Amino acid sequence: MPEPKEETPIDEELQKRIKAGRDVSQYTFNGRSFGKGPLVRAVVAQYVLDHQEITYEELKEVFPDDLLKRFGIFQDQKTAKEIAPKGNRYFTKPDQIINVKDKEVVVCSQFTLENLQPFLKVARGLGYDIVES
């Protein structure tokens, strides 16, 4: 039977912050500071800019819905309205909408320190430099 993995100090610190309640962490990406939700939107927008011919389905393969249960990282506007009828769970202002080859997408704004971690892992795996500031 394998030995249990010891938590590193970083893991312990993250767990403390997750349990502490409201988190207002800031992250630096592309030389700018972002909160959690705006960071995700900025990374998705940058990915689309870097892959200008990407389709909605191809983007879903890169950032699948299971990275953020219930809402998904992004949706097309119609799906976002069905998931969140009050309209306050996605970045939906005209300047926040991201255009992929075949659709307009809106990025979810509902991130906590805990549910941001899977997205950060994917984004960093894609080569994006994201630093907690």
C-alpha cells in the first residue's frame, strides 16, 4: 500500500485560505493584475487571440465544463442565460464577450480560490505565466 503523500507548505497554506472564507487574491497575467473571475476571462480571451481560428467546440476541449462544475468556464450566450437566468454569473457586457470562429462566448464569473485551481493548472500547462500577486 502506498504511503500517504505529505502536504507541502504551499498546500497547507492554500487549504487555510480556502477555509478562511472570502478570498480577494489577485493574480498577475500579461503584466496586469486580476481578481479570480477576470483572470479566467483574460486567459480565455488570450487563448482565443493566440488561436484565432478556434471553434466553440475546440475551445471546450481546451477548457472543458468539468473545470468548473455547474457553470462551466464559458458558455455561448443562450446557454449562459439558461444556466443563470438572472444574468449575473457570466461576463456579459459587450466588451467582455469573446468571439470565436463560430459563436460568441461569455466566461463565468463565479470563481473561488478552491474552484480556480483546476483552471490554473490547465492555463499554466498551456504555457501561460500566472503569478499570485
